Amino acid sequence: MTSDAAVGPVTAVWPGRPYPLGATWDGQGVNFALFSANAEAVQLCLFNAKGRREVQRIPLTERSHDVWHAYLPEARPGTVYGYRVSGPYQPEAGHRFNPNKLLIDPYARELTGGLRWSDALYGYTIGHRREDLSFDRRESASGMPKCRVIDGAFDWGDEPRVRVPWEDTVIYEMHAGGYTRLHPRVPPALRGSFAGLTTPTVTEHLRRLGVTTLEFLPVHAFIDDRHLVEKGLRNYWGYNTLAFFAPEPRYCATGAAQEFKQLVCTLHHAGFEVLLDVVYNHTAEGNERGPTLSMRGIDNASYYRLEPEQPRYYRDYSGCGNTLNTPHPRVLQLIMDSLRYWVEEMHVDGFRFDLAAAVGREYDHVDWWGGFFDAIGQDPVLSRVKLIAEPWDLGLGGYQTGQFPAGWSEWNDRYRDTVRAWWKGDAGRIGEFALRFTGSRDLFGHHDRRPSASINFVTAHDGFTLRDLVSYNDKHNEANGEDNRDGHSDNLAWNCGVEGPTADPAIRALRARQQRNFIATLLLSQGVPMLLAGDECGRSQQGNNNAYCQDNELCWQDWDPSAEDRQLLEFTRRLIALRRAHPTLRRRTPFRAEVMPGCLHREIWWMTPTGEEMDNAHWEDANARCLGVYLCGAALAERDARGVPSDDANFLLLVNAHHEPVPFRLPGGAERRWLPVVDTAGDDGRSALLLLMGDEQYPLEGRTLVLLRDVGGGA
């Protein structure tokens, strides 16, 4: 809500307080507080309601513990503001102050207006040979977004706080804007917004799909990179953060941060958890040649990691030009305050940390006993929400999959690569496929970490969609304007015989089967499955595996699926429901090796197509592409929330990544009966409801996954 009453000029300026940081409305006035250790002067700049005209500059003369502060009793929610900060312009010493540049408050709760690129946004003169020898005196305010004071009050009513156990979690990675841009039943004014996602037709689709947890790509306010704007493109993914407290304005149909709260409230009422993909490893200001938009002009030497011997340059563990200086207590406070704000004020249920290794670095190395992990681990609020790491960065020693502390789950890229290679038919993958299918204990088995430490995925926003994974061998990123040089080149993809779309019915049928194989593998594996939005409906990006700049139909969710796509959707729904119905398929604890009552031998038992238990020779056979795994649910030592022991059915999974059919001898003897539940060779993924006896041979088709349920017989 904006208010012209708060525009100014104001006549009263009180000392105020150094805490909380940011602009805080207390019901009577607004307290402003900004951290800068190296500044010499700070000015609070007030603008008219639309942010187009600067109406007053107020020097902040109070300074407490490097926080500059003032209280304006006449200010109200809707007040539009920014900062100008003076100090030394000495890039060679790490200082880049320039009072000609309007700066965004790092604690701004809401932004108004967009960023308009020009050379005036830079602290140095563009074109000068060395930015440390030039100083740009042009005003930047006209091209800058502005901060807006908000009233955070919101009536949450009887909103439930959803708490999905990790073992029950099915994550759906989605884009807050692109998901509804093409939806015919979402009002046009709400398409592409947080409000659009609250439309009943959208929440009903998600509910029927069966996912439990919605993970949004970045919704913190971000900017479009200059090089993209000059090519007529936009930053679609949002990994270019400008403000860590403010929702991205382009996703707000009403222009208010309250819209995000309404989204969370609606989703909680519908039974969904809400996770945010957050980017605390870098900001939108880039390297030493980047613009001066916020922290660079507020206190560059405090907020960013600089090269000790040449502080003109930034340490770049993100690949985006800079890295936030998390060892600094005020920078760590910024991150922690932001996280708590989104949990306590916005009611989100957890976070996925982009390039989390960079956030956890103490100077040169990732430190599990460093400030960031200590702060998270002891925090009574944040230690209780879902925490997911992208467990790597681009620095030396940055690959840390499986190494994060207890309480964290991690994206498992080893799972992605192994499952892709397995169904592609690559040799020598059988042993690692078994490890990934059963929860990757080789990676996550330490410190009593459970299968839920592994976030399993086959596709994500970064890379091919599922449809493209089975339709293209190579990336096709020409639309990005980088001559197809961007994006990964080794995708472990297979086009099933021809590159791109085809009318060949045999290839189309094989691609449909491969998609079912991937979805079934993902949802039957131990660990937490993550499904990329649109994969359940066969969404394609035409082979673009780096569509970060494609804010158009290439990336938006398609709500007009073909008959083939609807079959895939129904198959996905059925597999999610099957997982939800059977604890054996989503265990809370790892499998045990000892013999268990009610089981054929043990809780998990691997077998060859002849029905024999696999031995070392079978595991080491590079040509082996077929195996079976018996999953015992009868002795499942899980307990529900009431402490009641819970057992389950026994299952047999048969997996054949070879292109030829393989007859598979079923275990258990003639007295045992097996019921096929899933057979991905079927046109729609369903199998004939036929009972088979132990010792019978199941006709396992090439490139097929089959799940059978034990429906009787002696052990």
C-alpha cells in the first residue's frame, strides 16, 4: 500500500535506534538503520510516491556500532526511499563509495520501479582503462528502483503450519511467474504472479498431482543483466539478487509484498509446504566492472570477499563476479535476518541454498564449523525448517556432495548422472545404480544421516527437461545469443534415434517409455524425490539446456497437453500415490542387512534374471544392465506419529536397461504369488492384473521397469 501522506518533506528527525536494521514502521513512525563501517557520511533520500522525484535528503548523524540511524515520526508505510553514502573512492584499497549513486537498502522489504540500464549506474566512468583511476559523477537515481516502507501486518486467520515429514516429501521445483503465464483459467491480470498461483484451478492441479512441497525458483528481488537486456532477453530464473527481503515486483500483480503472504497462506490451506530457492552466495553487482546498486556503494570492503593482496578484485566462488563476505559478522547477520524474516514473517517452510558451499566458506575453504553453519545449527527457528544445499561452488575444493552437516539435505548430482547413464544403456553402471536407488549411503551414511539427506532428481531448472532428455543428444541454446557455447555439453542424454521432434511412432513410443522409466525410478528410489515442474506433462524447451534468459513460451508451463502428455501425467500421479501409500518405498531409515522375519532372506535382496542372489562377479560385470531388487515391508521398523508399529507389503522391482527383452525368474517358489503393479512397457504405464507364481518367468521387455507386489505365500 502506498501513501502520499508520507512523501515529505519531513520536519522532524529523531535519533532513532541502530536495531532493527532496515526501515521499520512501529505504528507511529519509521526507524531507519543502515550498516556501514567505512562510510564517512550517509544520506537518507526520500522520493514521491511513485519514486520518480527526489524530495528530500536527510543526513544520518547518529552512528552506533557502525550503524547509521534516524527516526522519522512523520513517515508512514508507503514512504519511498534510498541511500547515498560518502567515503573514499579507492578501489585499490577495496573502497568504492560514490554519493552520486542511489543505493538500495539491503534490508528493504519492498521495491518499487524497475532498473533502467545506463552508464550512470556505474561508480566509475565506463570506457576508462582502469576503474580505480576514474570516478563517475553522473546521477543514477532516475534509473534505479526505490525502496518502500511497508506495514507488515497481515491476517493469517486459521492458517495451518504444514509439517511434512522428510520421508513423505515429494518436491516440485517450479517458477513462480512462468507457471501460470499460459493458464487459460487464470484471470489475465493475475497470470505470472503470486496471486495467479492462488487460483483454485492451479492448486487443484497440484493437489491431484500429489506433490507435497513446492520449491520456488528465486523470488527475492533481482535484476535483468545488462547484456541480456541489450539482446532483448530477460533473466528468467532469477539468480541475480538485488534485495534479500523484498519479493520480486514482477511477480506481484498488486505491487505489494502482502501478495506473497496470501500465496503462502493459500498454499498452506491446500496442504502444501513452501520452500524458497535462495541466493546468498553473490549479488547482482557483479565484479569490479559491475554497477553500483547497493552493497558495493554502502561498504564494499565489508560486504564482499576481496583479494587480500589486490582488494580491487573480488574472490569469485559463484561464477557471477563476486561472493558475499559471510565471515563478516554483519554480513552473516544480514543472511540470518533475511532467512528468519521469510520464516517468521512470510511463513515459508524451508530453503534450497544456491551454491551453498560458497556461503559456508571461511576465507579459502568450506568450514563445517564456521560461522554460517554454527548460526543455522543453533538457531531455534531456522534449525527446524527444511534446509537443502546445492552442495558445491566454483572455487577450489568446492564440490562437497555428501559432506554437509546433520540437519541438511543435499542435491544429489551423482543420482542424476547415474540414473541418466543407466537408462541410456551405458556400461558398468549397475553397482552405482543400486547405490543411488537405495539412498546413496556411500555419500550420506555418516553421522546417522537418513535417506532423506539425498534429494534425488533426474532433471532440474538447470539442464534439459525430461522430454528433452529423451529427445536430444546435444544442447540447442542458440536462442540465448551465445552461439550455443553456454550450458553443459555432457548431458548423458539420448534422443532415442533422431534429434528433436519426430512423427516416427516407434521413436515416440520409446521416448514415452523412457520418460516413464525415469519418473518411476525417481519415485521408487529411497531419498527425497524432486520433480521438475512440467515434466509430468512432457514440457519441452526445444533442446535448450540453459534457458535462464528465456522468459517466454519456451519455458512457461504448457496447459494444453496432448493425449500422450496426459497419459504421462496420469502415470506420474499414480506413481506418487503408490509411493505415498507404501512406507517401504519411502523409508525413514536405511535398509538393514540382517535376516528379518516375514522377509525373503533380508530387508533388501538383489538378484540376477535367473533368480540367484547377485555376487561380486555380477556386480563387476560391465555388461550387466538388468537386475532385480526385493524390498521387504513386512518387517519395516517404522512407527507413525502415534508410535504404532507400521508394516507394509513386500515388493519386487525388476529393471532392464538393455534394449533386448530379458525373461526374469520370480523368487519365492511355487507357493508365492506376485501381482504386477507397474510395467513401463505398457502404453500408459499400466500392467495387466495377472497373478504370477514364484519360479515363473516374467517377460521383462527391453528398457523397462516393473514393480510387483507380494500378495501371499509362505516366507
